[in-house]
Amino acid sequence: MRPAQLAWLPILLALLPAGAARAGMLVEGRLLDVPIRLEVGRDPNLVRATVASSERLIDLKAERVFQLGKPARAIDLGNLPDPASTSRYDLTYWGGKRLTVAGQKGGYYVLTLQDTTCGEALVAAWTRPLIAPLVAAVDILQRSEPKLLPLARRHCGTIPFRAYAMQGWPLLAGWIDTRVFETSRLDMNHQPDEDRFLRP
């Protein structure tokens, strides 16, 4: 994300309930069929990410990604373009039976751009006040990991993950012919090892 796009993040992080921030969060799933794991501890500005088998530490405040390993390497996000469309998408609740994915119930939402239907998502709306660090981390991964680049859809632009997460965490997201994201685990009361968030 560019600095202007991150301007809203400190406000959302400040609104996080204190208990939720202390408890931490854990999400596992597949983004564009690539396994990812996101973990947040006491500091919501630090997100530990695993992409396939590669470890990352994302510093949202400093706008840096540390590729962990020997040697560790830092990526300055200011030098990375955002490949996603800047179009203003709408994610609207459609109703119907609430389905369960990864132990969580989700409502059915439709993603549109003006009058064009661009996708659908099963969303756990109760998570909406908590997920700003997770969504920001996926945004960064879609800029810094070529295999996670957002997909283009005809008449819909290049749809970022954040478009599916406007109303809460997407348990499933995509379209009839393409699964963009599938959640396999969602834990908003995670108790991580805080040493995992030490900057290299």
C-alpha cells in the first residue's frame, strides 16, 4: 500500500478492542491456491506471514516486509507498485442460508463494480472490527509476492483481496470459475509466541 492508502490504518488499529489485540489472531487458508498463514500478537502493527513455506514479518507501521531466513532481507514497500485496481467496489449482503466454513458461520455477499457483478464471498461479518491488520498484511503480500498478484476480471479491473474483506473476514471468496481465497482456520483468540514478532 502507498502511504495514502495506509492513512486509515492507524485509526482502525486504535479502534481494536484491547482484549482482542492482546489475544492475537491467526488465519490459515489458500490465496490463489497458495497456502498462507497470518499471525498477529500483542502489537497489531506486526504480522507474521507464511507464504507456501517462506516466512515473512510484515511491519505495517514502518511499511516494510522482512523476508526471514539466512540472511534476512528487508523490502521497502515504498518502492513497490500496487497492482490492484483503485476502482470503488461494493460488497452487498445477499441473504440466504448462512454456511459454515472453518468452524465459522458466514453470510453470502455479492461484489459489484457499478452495475457489474464481479464476485461473491461468504463473510464472517462479526470479525469486521478486528481484521484491519490481517487485511493490510494481505494487501502487502499481493504487492510483494508475484504468485499472489490480484486477479483481473473482465469489466471488473484487477480485484484486490481487500474488496472481499470490506464487511468482515472472507471465509470463501471468488467467482463460479475461480476461487480467490478459502479459509481453513480462523482464530480470533490466538495466543502466539511473542518472540515470533521480533524484527531481524
